[in-house]
Amino acid sequence: MISKIVEMDKRARGLSDQATQSRLDHEKEITLAKEKIKTDYLARAKERIRINRQSEQKKADETLKVLKEQNSQVIERLEDCDRKNHDKWVDEIYSRVIST
């Protein structure tokens, strides 16, 4: 009878050790899985940031190009106006200065 109790105790300890080892193995697997999920998520986030940065840079470049074209057109109109009216304006300024 005592030998059966000892044998059952050995089996129980063996099962307990297996359960403990199994729990430790599962905890390790869970930790590794969590790290992999975190790493994958960060990699995807960095890729989205890279793509968004490129997209935003492209939009900014296009906007800058449009603004430069508009600025160039305004400058051209101002210069054209100056070419047409320069002498007239100089004379007008001169006569206003002299008449006061």
C-alpha cells in the first residue's frame, strides 16, 4: 500500500512538473508572440509613415510649383505694367515733388 502511495506521489509530481514546464513553455511562447506582434506592428507603422511622408512631400512640391507659377505670373504683370508706365510714373512723381 505504501509503495502504491509512493508511486502515485511520483506520478503526481511528474504530472505537476510537466504542467509547470508546459506553463513556462506557453508563457515563453506568448512572450515571443507578443514581441513578434509588436515588431510587426512597428514595421507596418514605419512603412505607413514613410509612404505618408512621400505622399505629403509630393503634394507640397506640387503646391510649391503652382505657387511659384502664380508668383511668376504676378511678377511678369508687374514688370509689364512698369515697362508701360515707368516714364509716366517718374514724370508724375517729379511733378508732384516739384509742385509742393
